[in-house]
Amino acid sequence: MNSTEIREFFRRLSEANPEPKTELEYGSGFQLLAAVMLSAQATDKSVNVATRRLFALAPDAEAMVRLGEERISEEIKTIGLYRNKARNLAQLARILIERHDGEVPRDRAALEALPGVGRKTANVVLNTLFREPTIAVDTHVFRLANRTGLAPGKDVQEVEAALYKRVPRQYLLNAHHWLILHGRYVCTARKPRCGECCLRDLCAFRDKTD
């Protein structure tokens, strides 16, 4: 995909969804961080179901620490890896209080130092909460970047680096959400909905569906 095609690629996504947003439900920076961490290997829908209950009981870091790991585990047991995630969330909340006055730090290193928070989670938080032009490469973004020819790479690091080089600056802030949503609902893994795709003529995927 050349630079002209890439610009048109994002122009169409922008036109279709001018203000893309995460589908995770949250009411504060802490809740966003918690929800993103919990969403690893789980759907946003399943996380939202669990966090509606959880955040009603523990809306901030201090309340989450008081709630404790066992109770957190009970509230999120409907999502994958819930025991490990409950442990990480309890520890994460405690560290936020001890080191960051209970607030989510606007610093990649500080975010990635938190339990259960890796580069992808940090990128989502920096982009969604602090409006920084970061791109989190999840399975949807990785698949779409390779399948379409937008930013091919053998692993998430390569794809992320390629996206930063190839996405036009004016579209970089929202690129993360556009790519995730398009991968989630149109460029799906098993049966991509090519017949409904606004990017069909720009896409390099050879086995397009009708």
C-alpha cells in the first residue's frame, strides 16, 4: 500500500467514524486503566459486564485496595484469567496510592512498571486518557495491518513501528481506535466482511469475500 492509498485508507475511516472511542466503559482514569488491564484475552463486552459491578463497589484506587484481592476475584470471575488479574489489580491500586497519589501516571515507564500493564495497555491509556498519538497493536490491529498491506510485520513490535512510520500525522491520534473497530466488526478473523468494507479497493488481501 503506497502513501496515497494509505492517506485515502484513513480518510475513509475518518469519514465513517469522525470521533472513534473505546468500547470499554469507565468513569475515571483509574477505571480506564483497570478496564484495559482486565481486557487482556477477554472481550470488551465481558469486561464491561464485570466492571459495572466492580466499579460500583470500588470506583477508585483506595476503594479497590479496601475491597481486596479475594473480593475483586469474585466480581470479575466471569472474565478470563480472573485470579491473576485480581491479584494484579489489587497490587496496581496499592502502587498507584503509594507512588502516584492514586492517580494514573502520564508516563510510559511508570505505567509499564505497574502489575499487569504492558506496552499495549500503556499505549491504550496514553492515547485514550491523555490523547497522545500512540497505537496499541492487539490481535485485530495486527491482523488488519498484515492482511490489508497497511503495515506488514512478523510480530506486534514490527507492526507498531511500521504504523508509526506509515500513518499520516493528521490521522495518528485516532488510528488506534479506527483500526481496532474495523478489525473487530468488518475485517474479522474467520469471515471478513469484504463486501461491506469501505476499504476493499485499497486492500491487498487476495481472498476477499463477497
